[in-house]
Amino acid sequence: MPNEKSVRNSYIYKVFEPGKKMIFLFDYGDNWEFLVECCDIIEAETGKRYPKVTKEEGKAPEQYPDYDDE
């Protein structure tokens, strides 16, 4: 039986409205957390990529850093 509360069955525009903020846990191992704010919901334009980053603070961590395997 499918879980009705699964994110697979959720549309972000139905639960994340303009003015709302959420903490986005990107990497469970390194615990990278980002504060995400919904600024606006607009009609998608053909040929444009979504979602869009409209503001950044600080330096984003490197996603796949080169670690020494010593």
C-alpha cells in the first residue's frame, strides 16, 4: 500500500508557499543543511530550468571534493 505522506505523492507548490522557509538537509553523512525560502511561484516558461536560485549567502560546499584515500 503506498504511503500517502510520501514526498513522491507531494507537489512542492502545494506545501511550500511564498514567504515560507524550510531547512533542506542535502547530505546526511556530512550534515549539510541549507535554509530555503520560497519567494514566488510562477508559471514555468518553456526552455528555462527550474527551480532557480535567486540569492546565495556564503560559499557553497564542494559537492564531490577530492579526498586522499590514504
